[in-house]
Amino acid sequence: MSTLNFEYRAVDQRGSLCQGVTHAASQSEAHRRLKSIGLTPVRLRVVGASGKSLLGLSRRRLGGRELAHFTYSLGVLISARVPISDGLLSIAQQEKDTKTRDMIVDIAKRIEAGAPVADAMEAHSDALGDVYVQTVRAAEKSGNLPKVLEHLSEMLERSQETTRMVRSAMMYPICVVGALAAAMVFLVTFVVPKFAKMFASKGAALPFLTSVLMDIGLSVQNYWFVYLGVLVGAAVGARWMLIRPQWQTRIDACLHRVPLLRDILVGLAISRFCRILGLSLSSGLGLIESLELAGKASGRPLLMRDVETMITQIRTGGRLATVLNLCGYLSPFTKRMLTAGEEAAEIPRMCGVISRHYERETAYMTKNMGTVIEPVLIIGIAGMVLVVALAIFMPMWDVVRIVA
């Protein structure tokens, strides 16, 4: 059997987290090797020599709809007692995307060769996601794979629907702002300078506003490549910051200062956090592993930071009800419900209640986003139109007075 590379995160005998890469023929052997040197693995991931999938190629992440459809189909086939490898091959036959089809076939071949389902999917965690793979691993160990896959596909569909609603709500203001920006660039670059030259030839003194807009327009005409370079540099810089954890936290903190956007982001994050937390606990994962997965699934760096603090306190013996007070991101309602769930030994059920509550709240806020944004857009459009109109008409009045 060939040797595989396993990227691991583990806890040493002093309780400190460490990470690295070990080599073994299977995941169980890698687990034994780490235990033999005094490490307790909390995560094992199959990687290639360069940290990519075993196919040697870095895959794109599957979209929410694709992943939900794949999960639902697999769950139905397993519930119908169809062998998993045969079910995966039948799903692959209906898949139109070549890369996705190759991925599913590769997973099926690994399962046919004797690998567990989660280990077979681990090789494609860049496409499926770590949260997805670890949830499947826990479900496979607990024997609840069909049920968990059903809940997982439902969660993915709801998440996709919420994302679609947010994008739809933001599409209108984005289109309006984009069209307005293009119109303003055209007016300032081509229209205002021509009017300004015409007024100057008539002997009219150009007002300060007209002179400023004319200078801006001429600079865009003569040095457009500088402006283009600045835009490209800003885009590259923004992308660079978005992949740096420290900048992700700062950007997230700035976004959470915007009133309406803050409520939507918090609602979405808490909904995802509780959905994954409940699903992970139902799958058989421990509380610490479930919190770790839920924090990653939330997608919000501020919540991830608070969850890491909670996990540290739980490792030292703290109860969930106690460490929840350390998480400033979670709402008081969420903390009360999770505390009640811990006392009644029904945390997964309470997580479902919390998730559904915030899904409804987020959907309501998203639908009403337009009523809040439209007045702001109208004021902004009116202000820009007024500036351009004054820049053109103020010197025109001077020309009329001179001619008169």
C-alpha cells in the first residue's frame, strides 16, 4: 500500500496546539503514530506533496447548489441500500461538469478499494470543504450517515437560498451605483471640460467647482493609465488583504459597524454556526470539535476568534453555559437557548430552533433592505447631479450676463 501524507493538528501533553505533516499508509496508522509520540490528533487531512489534492491539481470549490444536490442524491441512494460506490458512479454519470464528474469517480474508486467514505472525500477537501468532510466522518463513525446527509443537504440548500436573497437584494443598489459612477466619469471626463473651454473662450470666469471638475476630467483624459493602475493595484491589494487573517478580522470589524449590514451579517453567522454545531453534535462529534467546525462554517473572523477563546476555556474544564459569556458575538437570545439546551441535554434541538429563528430574521431584513437603501441612493444621485449641473450652469449664467 502506498504511503500518504497527512496534515495534522494535534494537542500535546501540555495542552498546546501544534500542526505538521506525517506519513502513513492509512488514517488509522497516522493516528497511532501521533499518539505514540504524545500527540492527540484533533484533525487529520490527506494531502499531496504540495498540500493539494491527491489528483495533483487544485480544484475549485463546489458551489452550494452543486454540493447540496450531490449530498441529497448520495443520501437517497444510501437510504435505498445502494452500495455507496455504485451510487457515486450513478451520480457521476449524470454530472455535466467534467472536473466534478472525475472527482466523484475518484471518490467511488477509493471506496471500492476499501477506504472509508470520509477518507475518500478527504482527498478532495479543497472542493468539498473541511467542514463537510469532518461532518461526514463523524456521521460515518456514528452510523447515521443517511440521516446526517439529509440534514446536511437541507442546510446547504437553506444557506444557498439565504445567499441568493442577499445577492438579489444587493444587486439593485450595485447596478444603480455602477451606472451612476460610469455616467459621472463620462460627464466629468468629456462633457464638463468641453463646456468649460467654451465658457472660457467667451470670457466668462470659471467658478471654483467648474475648474476642479475640468481639471479632474483633463487629468483622466491625459493620465488614464495612472487611474487604471491605481484601480488594479487597489483590487490586488484588497485581494491580498482578504486572504490575510489579521486583515480579515479588521475588515470584518469595519463591516460590523454598518447598522443594517451588521444585523444581516450577525444573523447569517449565528444561523450557520448553530446549524453546523447542532449537525456536528448529532453526528457524534464532541463539543470541542463541533465548536471548531461551527466557527469555521460561520465565515466571520470575529466569531471564529470568540469560538477559539471558548474552546480554550472548555479544554481547561469550563462548561458551555459558562464560556458562552466570553463570546461577545453571539446574541443574548442565542446564549440563553444554548444554556437551556445544555441543561436539558438537547443542544442539537436548540441549535435548530436558533438557526430557524435567525434565518427568518435575516430573510425579513434582506427583503426590507431596499426600503432603507433607496432613500440613500436617491440622495446620493441628487447630490451628484446637482454638482455637475452647477458646474455647467454657473458659468453659463456669466456668459448670458456678458452677452446681455
